[in-house]
Amino acid sequence: MYALFDDAGKFLAGRILSEAESSAQIELDSGKRVKVKAANLLLKFDKPTPAELIAQAQALSEEIDPQLAWEFAPEQEFGFADLARDYFSENASITEQVAALFTLFEAPHYFRRAGKGRFKKAPAEIVQQALAAIEKKAQLQAQIDAWAVELANGQCPAPVQQQLYKILFRPDKNAPEYKAVVEASRKAQLAPLALLQKAGAIDSSYQFHWQRFLFDNFPKGTGFPTVTAPLPPADLPLATVEAYSIDDSATTEIDDALSVQGLGSGQVIVGVHIAAPGLAIEPGSALDHLGRSRYSTVYMPGYKVTMLPDEVVQIYTLDEGRANPAVSLYVTYDEATLEVLNKETRLERVPVVTNFRYDKLDHIATEAWLTDPSLQIEDTPQPLLDKRDELSFLYRLSRHLKAGREVVRGKPENFNRPDYNFRLQGNGDQVPNGSEIVQITVRKRGAPLDLIVAEAAIVANSSWGQLLADHGVPGIYRSQASLAPGIKVRMSTKALPHAGIGVKSYVWATSPLRRYTDLANQWQIIACARHGATAALVAPFKPKDAELFSIISGFDAAYSAYNGYQAGMERYWTLKYLTQNGISDLTATVMKEGPAGSMLVRADELPLVFPVLGAQSLPRGAQVRVKLGEIDEITLDVTGTVLERLDDEQANQAETESPEDEEEAVAGPIAIAVDMGDGEDAAAIKTD
């Protein structure tokens, strides 16, 4: 005796070994024995064999018309045998009964299950809706199949093209366009990206990178909602200084300016003046939430996405020709010894007389010009001549401060590689499209004007970090325990030493228009300047405030993503530069072992690190000429092959780069300039 039974929606049949009132022991054709509840036993039979019955019933069920079966079925609840007798004959065979069971079970749009082997026909309107849905699904699948065929044949259907970036970066896996790409990838045995490239879907490599960045970081776009920019306090005192900023020509968010008073008096007061949006933007306000949603301005060659709306920036930026609200640090130095005599923080309006642009002045404000008063350079702008003595003092002070920090560091700062500036021709203020002509120029790290701005920023950030600690007011600090390999800079709320810069404590507070951490720290500094010893009671953030830790976490993630994108776009435009200028080979320096048995080299005259073959036996620091391979603007890959060694093998002493240099070189496609062209703390670039 055999039995057919329901095993969790799957129909099985086997020989009955034993049977009790509530269950039966059944042996399947595989030899496996199972215990089946009596309620799950649907049918007992002597012949045919279980395997024959199931095979014959499945074949017969395919011939049953579900629509006709539905019409034959009674209105009340019924069993599968009842339907078999109505559909086939009064003497329906075991095979016909099981075929009816399979049909009923596999047509839920016609029949609803009412129990083991029991069913009830669905209402006519439900059947019509289900059939319409099935037809629609079939048509959609046919469309998916057609799109997949087009893609596999190297053509991209318009609907897939329209959903391209969503498919690539944030896919809806139920969308037909996505399913078509998956199906075509399977048929063509290509990765989706390679498939879409082959089909011509990606018509702009730049848009590929830009859209990926937007999907990851700005899914709602980079536009700002309508906001009202609050005005700074009207009762701020007017400072009796003539301040000036030093930035790149492209800088619009001018955060910092300098002033010098008392030259020739024996005591010189150096002012570091920082734009003060924190005097008007309130914690918890709409503008605060807006800044915190972005955390930082995003920089890339030819374009930037600002942290705050331009109408807000224009109120607080330190533009020339007006008195701007500022948080100012005044440091009094002994003019002869450069010993610090006093420090004071003030909230005030600072007259800015000039916005110097270093890219237009570096060739004039050289070390020789700043240290030799007799040296005259033709076409020196009058504003620069007016401030020559002050800049000369600031340069002397900067070198003194740098030397002092290097004593604390235990070794000199390493500026052995240049910075590279990118300029695009043809995009104006719009998002680039990849067709622009790129210019890459070299600027030596540690240039005099850089050094002046960098050391002033370090003085301000370290002084204000200590000010917060002295008043018991928490801040967002950056610290580094030592310069040992692997010891990273980290952010915390504790005033800890920063070994990389060589200071006792260090906050970011000099770029509040561009970084949210600086704005948060500025609120804390303002509380100290206004309330002194009671600042901890009124500062927006209290000790161990969970909000500060949340800011640190959010900022760190956003800033890393932004820097990674900046690095990727600098590499993109470097590869574009190679193509636009027809460069097929270049000179490079061997660095270290790369992927898949290759060696990494650094281009000598471009910001490019890439793997090459043929350098495995060469020592680090060897100079080589490399033939470039194919450039992939989507993956940002380029490889090379060593053509010849250029340096003297016997005389070669492998170039040594500091661990920080090497880490910077291989951490991303190219080295990342932390100041991002806005004059931020150049001396901290290497270690911070």
C-alpha cells in the first residue's frame, strides 16, 4: 500500500510501513523513512508505483485548463477528488485525482486553499484581477528579456539609459531596468559596469564619478533650501588694525586674516582673525542643521560644494574693504627674542584692507624679498609693498615657530614633494563635464606665504585648544600620540598632544565657514571669550556631551568621503592631462611593491602613483622612464612598463620618504592636499 502526502506544500509519495491512528511510517523511493501525521495523508493507493503516479499526474495536470476547471468546480468548499470527478468522469482514476490536486495547488489565482487537499473557488472578479496581473507580469518579463538582448548585443535601451546611475549606484532590485541589466550580464558573462560601457550607456566618465558621489553623499542634490542669514551682533567693537588675508584666487570662503601692530616698539602684537559665523548662527537653528548635514565644503578641481549657502558666506567672509565680524587671537611677542608675552581673545569687527592671492604673489614674496629690504622686484603691487615690513616679520616669526615645533616633534617636517594646483578651462562656475582643458601647475610646499598662514593657524588652533581646556570647556581636538608608524591622528574631546605638529593641544577652529567642527569649536571659544571662568556653564556643549561625539563621528565619515572624492577627481584630471597632451611616457621614481607582482612608481612631474612592470629588481628611489598603457577613466586605472633606468645604478642611494609620505602616496589614487587650496594650515598637511 502506498500513500500520497503533503510535506509543507510539497507532495510526496511512498510505501506505508506502518500506520497508527494519528500517524504513519512511510518509506520514500530514496529509502528515507518519514513519519507523517494522519491529517497530511491525502490519498492511499495500490498502483501505480509512487514515482510513476507523480510523473503521470504531473504530465496530465499540464493538460488541465485551469479556467475550465474553475467553471466546473462547485461553489462550496470541495476536495481535489471532487474536482477530478467533475472534470474527468465519475470514475476518475488515481492519476486523474492527483493531477487535479496538482492543478488546484498551482493555480492560487483560481482556487483558494481551505485545508489539506481542500479548496474553494475564487470569486470571478478576483480571478479577473489575477489574470490581468499575470498578463502584465508576462508582458513586463518579455520587455525585460528584450532589453537584456539589446544590452547583450551592445545597445542600451532608452529606459535603461535613463536609470543608468540609479542602476549602478543605488539600484531598485525589483525595477525591470535593473533586472534587464542583471540578465544581460549573465548572458554576456560581463560585469554590469563592463556591460553598460560596452553598450555605450556611459557617455561621460566625469558624470559617472560625479553621479556616484551625489548618490552616496547628496542624494537630494547639492542645492540649498531657502534660509534667512542672521546678521552678526551690532555692538561688536571695531578693532584698530589693518588686517589682510592670504588665499588662493579661487577662494570665496575667506576664513582667516592677519594683522601686525607695534613694529619697531620692542613688542609686536600679531592678530589672527577668524571669520565668526558662530556669533550669529545659533546651535540648533536651521542654519546649524544645514551645516551639520554637510559637515564640510567639498573641493574638487574646477568646482566646489559649499557647507553653507553663498548668501550666508558673504555676510561673514573676510572680504577686503569692510569691517567683518571675527574671533581674534592677539599674541604679543618680544620683537627681538620672539618670546610670547601675552595672549588675548576678542570678539570684534576687523577691518580687512586687502585679500592677497598667493598664486599671484608667490613669485614676488620670496624668501629673498622678505629677508632683504633692499631687493626690489618690478611690478610689485602697492598693497604688498605697504605690508612688506609686516610680512617680513611674520616670515621671521613663522620660521622661528616652525623650528620650535620641530624640536618638539623630534625631527624636521618633510616637504620634499610639491603641491599640484588644478585649473580647468571652459566650465566657469558650473559642474565640469569632462571636456574642459586641464592645467596642472606645481607649487613648492612651504613657500613663504604658505608658511606664514600655516604657522598663524597653528598658533590659533593650539592656543584656543588650551584656552578651552583651561576653562573646562570641551572641544573637538585632533591629537597624535607619536610619530611612530601606524599611529594615526584622531579626533576626541580631550586636550591631548599632537606629535605630528609638535603642540600640546590642537583644535580645528580657523575654518568655520568650511568645516562644521570649526564652527562647533568657535561656539565654545566665544563662550570663553564672553564669560571667562563661568564659560563651562553656558557653552553650548557640556563635558561628555553626546552631541560632540556625534559630531566627531559624522564629520569624520563625511570628511573622509569628501577627501576621497577630491583625490579621485584629481587623479581623473591627471589622466585627462595625459590624454589631452598626448603623453605616452614619463619619468618616475620607484616606490614600493604594488599589486600582482608589479611595483608602484611616482611620476616625477605629475601627481600620479601607478603600478608598472619591469621594475621588480630595481631599488626604491630608482629613476626610470615608463611607457604608459591604456587609461581607463571609469576605474581611474593606468599601468606602465619600464623602458629604461635613468639614474646611475652605482651612485643610487634609494630615496627615502617618511612613513607619512609613503602612507599618503598609497592611501589613495594620488596624494591629498588637506588644505584643498584654501590656505589651511600648510604645515599640518603632512601629519594632519
